[in-house]
Amino acid sequence: MTVLVVHGNSQVFSIDYDYQNRYVYFPRTNSKDIMRFPYPSQNITLQHVVNTSSYPSGVAVDSANDHVYWVNNGGYILSRCKLDGTNVVVVSNSLSRTFMIRLDVMNRWLYIGYYNKGISKSRFDLTDMSMIVNFTSTTYCMDIDLIEQRLYWMNDDGDIKSVNVDGSDVKTIISTIYRRNYFAIGAFGSYIYYTGNNQLGMRNKSQGSTPTILYTDTSTITSIYVFNSTGMYITLT
């Protein structure tokens, strides 16, 4: 475990990576802004990108079109700006209560998670929008496996579930009755990475698999970004 940056006294619920320019982006909810830092780099310095008018929770990078998208904490707004923070645009202010966002840049699909409703799929301008899955309990984290074309999420009851991006084949990977603060999930290869309070866990994507605890911290782990089979970013609150 290596500390890359100290981001200040603010909650961070999302991380995304700009592979083209090699920057890590994340929203600081309490500070109402989005930050970034270069990685890998010999000189990792925290950079301010943009102030947000609301409390940002989910962030997603579209390097191909020079855009950063974000949704606000429990609000109704989807916004975007350029990668350097200029040209801020409100894409929509009439969504259901949002918390999560993920992009499929290659196929030009945008997925928005509504923490007490479900997940929608649309084009980047919100045309062709449809609900692909409904939630039955509160959910604060989701991820997409672009190779599998499946979405994964974990709800407050400790259930990890998945669905094809067209809304078919909904599966429960594991079902528990253990309620914790499940704020983050990441899907990569054959594994699902997730957090519960201050622990980082891993389990196989097969149904009913046994979890492995990879790391325990003294603080709550609130976001994950898996960037290859041997490493990931996490944020602590």
C-alpha cells in the first residue's frame, strides 16, 4: 500500500483515470470540487480542476472528447466540463436522485446509478435513455466490466449483483444479511473488489464465491478504481 496524495478533509466516492493524458480524477464531495493528479509521475502533485455548484459524488472521464462528467450526491444533476475544468455545461438537472456514473467510451453509452431506484443507460447527450435494472435496496456503488459488457453493484444489505448492459440476465453473486457501509466496488478480470467500512475485499465473479480480505485500514474506504490485475487506487475518509 502506497499513499499517492493527501486530498484534504473531504469525502471521495469515485475515481476515474484519463489513460490518454495519464491523470487520476476524483470529486471531493464536501469541498464541492473535482481534483486530479498525474500518475504515473515522478512529481505527483494535486491539481484543482473545477468547482461544482453541488456536492459531487460520481465522476467519469471521456478522454476522446476532452470531457469530465459528474453527478451530485443524492441530487438530480449531470454536468460536464473539459479535462482542464473549462466550459462547464449542465447536461441535465431533471434526473432521479443520482450518485454513480460510468462510461463506455468506445460504444458511446453512459450509465447513471440512482441510489434508491436503479441504473439507466443512455447516449452521452441523454438520448435513447432506458432503465436497465431496478434496485430493491439502497445502493451507493457500481462498476462496469467493458470486456464482459456487464454492470456490477453492491447494496447496503451486502448483496453483490450483476446484469448485462442490455438489462438481461440479472444475477446475485452473493447474498448476505450483513449490513455495512458498502461505498465502493470494482470489477476486473475474474474478480470483484469491494469495500465494507475499513476493509478491502475480493471475491471471484462466480456465484457464491468465498471472499478474501486484501487490506484493512483505520479509516473508511469510500472508492476503488482497478487499473490492472495487480493494482488499484482507493480513497480513505
